[in-house]
Amino acid sequence: MQKLPSSRTCYVCGRENPVSLRMVFYLRDDGVVISNIIVPEPYAGYPGMVHGGNIVAMLDEAACRAVTGDEPNRFAVTTQLTVKYRQPVPTDQPLEITGRLLKKRGNVSETCSEIRNHAGEVLAEAVAYFMEIADDFTNGIDPKMSGWEVYPDE
């Protein structure tokens, strides 16, 4: 598996953001993006359950990573995201989040993502559409300025 970049300030993957979920993403050989996390209780909605907004953030990030893969200067934005909550997502327990590219047409990609518990049960899932950002918008953006890099394991 190949470790993917994180940033300094992102809410989901930010290494220096004190409120970040600090997720770490890897790209498997089959193109699936994967992250394993234990979400602490401060990210709960109800006691013992991850807040729905945090669930969406994790699903969105995994789905987007399936579009951008290991290309550090490739950026995409969510245009539509549909989430199905199947079971409560527990805090303080191991979770696996995956993202996969379903199809791509031009600069638009369709992806899916899932959150599973340690038993492999799907707790939440999403289908998302992303549009790659035009080169004229990203020209001159230096990803390293935002700390967009592969950080060493902690």
C-alpha cells in the first residue's frame, strides 16, 4: 500500500490542526483508498456515536481520495454526495473507511465510500460525484505551502 499525502490544516487529515480527525489514507494496489481510525468521544453526537457530520466528512474524504489517488497536484471538489446511515457509527472502536472510483467521464468522477466496523459490517455508505478543478485555477498553487505531503508514521 502507498501512503497518501495529508495537509497541515485539513479537518479530516490535518497533521497540525488540533481538532482534526487526523485520518491517514493509503492507496491499495487495486485502486481502493483505505483508512483505519478510532474516532474519539469528542466527535460524538449522542454518547458513544460519531456525529453524522463527522461521518459525512470521513466518507467524503475517502471518496475524493479515490478520484485524486496518488497524484499530489490533482484536485477535485464534491458536486453531490448521498449518504445512507445503516447503523450507528461507534466512537472509541476501530473503523475502516474505504473509497473507490466507480467511473470517470471527462473531469467528472463517480465514487463510493463505506465505513465498516471491526466485524466488517457496513455502518454508513456514500455515493459521490466530483469535478476535477481546472488547471487554470490550480496553476501557481504549491501543495507544499499547505503542508500537502506524505508525513512519517507517528
